Amino acid sequence: MIRNRTRGGHRDYRYCGLVLLFDTATGRLLAMLPDFTLSGVRVGATTAVGVKRLAREDASHVALFGSGKQARTNLEGVCCVRKITSASVYSPSAAHREEFSREMSRKLEIEVVPAGSPDEALDGADIVICATNTMAPVFDGEKLRAGCHVTSIVGGDRHDLRIRGRLRQEVDDTTLERSDVVIVNSREQARLDEQADVSELLKSGKRKWEEIHELGELLNGAGPGRTAADQITLHLNNTGMGIQFAAAGRVVYQRARREGAGRELPDDWFSTDLSAWAAKGFHPSP
């Protein structure tokens, strides 16, 4: 929850979101982690997995749509799995995309430049990352060049019609039609949510469920990946799953322990000692 509070005449923006990491063998609470930060890590890491398996090996230029938290972690993730030398970023705010370019150029030691339009951002892109909060597609799928890999993270479902009056979609139908390989995180969740990215094309018969595969299938060899350099591949990384938080949380927790980051809290704050009851022969249920 985000609250906008005033303290002494100054705005204080606070976000409270926690991920609890437990030891599955003992049930012990290991860590309470900030959801805002961890969410960026787990989405960026999942994007990187898709890029590692689907983008061309020689991919070096990224087109990025969005300039917020997710745009930062997604670009970082891509740079971990491909030798990226340059990126162009487009977002509605010129100031935001310019700030993003300066910050990420320094951080990643690559050339990141602001683009004045979606078409300018797409020019020469090997990898396209959409990390926005949009309601409508952010680029024209006809402008994708052959061999491109596209990732979209926005989540849109049937409830958007009731709440916002329209379906929410980050990539257009043309991109979905042109893609030779389409990967989702969870096919069942996409069905349940009637995700706008795929539902309309499925209803129209332009795509079949059999043509849409899961990221897990791609990783274990049960689903198709890129088979030619000129194929367009698409990863709809728009379904959050608990396993992402658990996997990213474990890495963050281990690194924090190794580097002495964070604060130690007493175990007895978060558990109840039932040894006295057990000694009497009682084993209370939770």
C-alpha cells in the first residue's frame, strides 16, 4: 500500500509490501524482504531467462519501452545473458527517459540513449523489452525486424473491462501474429485471466492454444524455441508466480547474509515455544 502523508509540510511517500521467506524443512521464518525491490528482481530475472533461451546469440542492441523500476531491472537482466552494447529507451516523459539513459549508461557501462518516438526506439533493435504501465500497445508490430525477440511484462485480464473500460495490452495483435514462437509463464493462468494479449487472437482463430507454450516447457525441452535467425520470438512475462519470489528471495537472502546486510531479529518474535505443552502430552494444532 502506498500512502501519501504530510509531515512538517513535506510529502512522505511510503510503500509497505513484504515477502516472507520460510525454511520449508523447519517452518522457520528466515527473512522479511521488501516487495517493491524484490518484484523488480524476480521480473527482470524471468525476462533474462526468456532472453537467454530465445534471443539470437549475437543480439547486442535493446529497445526499451518504459523508464521505471521494472525497466531498470529488466535491462539489467538482459545484460547478464547477452553481450549488450547499446540500448534506446522510450517513455512518454522526456525527462524520465533522459534520466534513465544517464543512470543506466553509468551503471551498465553501455550506451543508453533516449528515443524521441517508438519507431526511433525500435530502429535496429535485436531485443525489445516492454516494461510499462500502459493501457494500449506501445509500438507497431509491423516495425519489428526479422530475428527480433520481444518481452512484455504488463498484465491485462478480463477484469480490466469492468475496472477500466477496456482490455489492457502492451503489444499489439500484429506482434502476436508475426511471432513464430510465443511463450507465456503459465498457460492455465492466461486462460483463467482471459489475458488480452492472447484471448482475442484465440477467439478469432488466428492463434491456437497448441501454438502457445510455457517458459518451463522451453527450459526442459518440451516446448519449441528459436530454430532460425530470422524468427520473431515473444515472451509474455506477465503472470507473477510464487516460485519467482521464492527463487529471487533465496538469492537475496543468501547474499544479505554473506555481506552482513539487513537486521537480525529474534526468532521468538515470530514463533511460539510449545515445548511445555509437548511435555504434558499436548500437541496443539495451529
